[in-house]
Amino acid sequence: MKIFVAGLPYDLDDAELTEISEKFGEIASAKVAIDKETGKSKGFAFVDMPNREEALEAIESLNDISLGKKPLVVKEAEERPSSGRPPANRSFNNRPQGGSGYQGNRNNTRFRP
């Protein structure tokens, strides 16, 4: 079960998050979200726990406690809705040609009524 954790201190790293979370059971992964431009924490993270009961206990125990200035918000992570965009690693150059999109004036003739 994947858990969303918000309200984390900005200096908390993956190892510290794992240490806090593993008190409730096995941790498959614990990843603090990092801003790509600054390299600093965004203040939230995701923890993946294989055992649902242990994950629910972690949510109940950690929600609303303070590790810093603000209380944690801990809940089951929601599936991210599809944006309709292709994955970032796909090239637009491989698109099939044709389709119903506007193609412009292909043969350089004018429309005359």
C-alpha cells in the first residue's frame, strides 16, 4: 500500500523517513519528493508498505503528529489521473502521419467558391 506523507521538515531525507516508517512494519520504499531545479525537499513523500494492515497502522499513528513546525498529513496515496499526455521519454517524431488534424494548404491551391 502506498502512503502519502505531507508536512515533512525540509531537511528530512529518505533514510530518516524509512527509519520513522519501519517502526510500523516492512518498507518497500520511502521517497521524499525533491524539486528538480533546487534539489531541495518539497515537504512531502511517498512510502510503500507491502502489508496493508501495517500501512494502515502507520497512517493512524503518524497522522497529525509534529516532526517540525507543522503536523503531518498521512493518508493512503491516491492514483494519479492520466493527463492524456504521452510519457516524457517518448519522442513526438515517431508519430504516425495523417489523421484528422489541420494539414494546411497541401498543394498550394486556393479554394474558390
